Amino acid sequence: MKPIRISMLVLCSAVLIILVLFGTAFTRPSYTSSNVNTPTQDTCRGCHNGSATAGGSTVVVFPSGLTYTPGVTQHLSAKITDPTHTRGGYLLTARLANSVTSQAGTFTATDTNSRVYPNGAIQDIDAVNFGTLTWNFDWTPPAAGSGSVNFYLIGYATGAPGGSTNGNGAYLSTATLTEGSATPDFSLSASPTSLSIATGSSGTSTITITPKTVLREALLCPHPACRLALRPRSVQIQRRPQAS
Ligand code: HEC
């Protein structure tokens, strides 16, 4: 290798190293994770200081209430209320209530204000835009039978007054969602559910299919290869008087 090539290589490496160093010096340090074993721990404290201010709080907003339908994605928000600061950051982790070291469901960032960070077998979602106090994202609950899910949220309100790491509004909250029943594919009901018919009489029981679209799908496809089929379309049982 010619000397000119070597010096170019050294120069490029130096530029790269400087970029990496400045990158870490001027942006926030590589993100803190939630504590795997003790998710209630405030892992921001130490680098950041501050206290919970009167009138301040942090909460996860659950638009469908404190229950989840297995596998059905929910759009959630992490929200900080602080009497003075207008900037902030959050860290949220979801764990199975019956095993808090286990991940519950999956988070998905829905915009550039939040990002999902792997933390061993745990997955945290964090703020990457600090110019707000509300962040929105998706959470897809675990499969049926997972039981209750605990959410552990850390919210830090930063900036003036104080600094980016000093005099912050420091808040923690936890919430528990209970498992609701899974949405059925379709259901059938009969009215009346049973019927006894006297000799010579007739009777009717109406079978209702919910949702109605299932009935249409079944009617449109009456052969055995169909995903859905209704056979026969109606049941008629009639005892005729005995011919004498
Ligand atoms: C290892 C130390 C360290 C940890 C742990 C840490 N931070 Fe920071 N954080 C910093 C430093 C240093 C800055 C300032 C970076 C700068 O000013 O460029 C900062 C900046 C921030 C900012 C931006 C402040 C502003 O107003 O621009 C927010 C918000 C923030 N951190 C939130 C958090 C939260 C929430 C946690 C915990 C989940 C956390 N940090 C954990 C060191 C840390």
C-alpha cells in the first residue's frame, strides 16, 4: 500500500472516531433500559435528578379502559403533566402480572417521537423526541390465557426551569390491564333454543348468525371446499298425518 493511501485511511478513521465521540457527547447517552427484575425501579435517577412536583404526574392513557382483548392492537399514549416544564421523556415497559420478568405483548412506534429498544427478552418503548410531554404508540396484547398485564412508566419533565438533567419533574406510575374475552369469529343463536311439537302441530325456531356477513359468505359458497358453508340452508321437519 502506498503511503498516501495509508494516510487517507488514518484520516478517514480519525474523522469516524471523532463523529462517534461527538455523537455520544452531544446527544443523550445510549438509552437506559427498564430494570428486568424490578420494573418499578427508576432507572433514570442518578443521571437525572428532580422530584415529583405537586400537580404533576405521568400516566399511560388506555382509550379502551383497563382491559385488553388478546391479540387486538391498542393505540396508547404516555403522558406527563408538569406545572412548569414543557419538555420530557418517558420509558415504558409491559410485563405479565404473573411473571414481571416476562415481556407482555409488543410495542410498535407509530411515529418518530418514540422508539422500541430491546432489553434482553424485554422490549421497552422510549421517547426519542423530547420536545413534547405526550407520546403515542401501539401495543399489541399477548395471546389469550396470558392474564393481567402490568405497565411500568417513568416520565421525566426536563428543560427550563432547571436543566436537561437537573431539577426535573420525576414521575412514576403503574397500571394493570385485565384480560378480556377474545372476539369470537362468529356466533349462532337459536330462538327459542328448544321446541317441543305436539302431534299434528308445527313449530319455528329462528337461528341468528352474527355477524351477518358470515351468513352471506356461507350462502355464496355452498360446496364442501369452502372456508365457510351453510348446509342445509334451512331445516324443515314435518310429520305428515298417516295415510289411512
Ligand atoms: C447515563 C445517564 C443518563 C440516564 C440513565 C438517563 N439520562 Fe436522560 N440525559 C442524560 C444526559 C447527560 C442528557 C443531556 C444530553 C444533552 O443535553 O445533550 C439527557 C437528556 C435527557 C432528556 C432531554 C432533556 C431536554 O430537555 O432536552 C430527556 C427528556 C431525558 N434525558 C430523559 C431521560 C429518561 C426518561 C431517562 C430514563 C428512562 C433518562 N433520561 C436516563 C443522561 C442520562
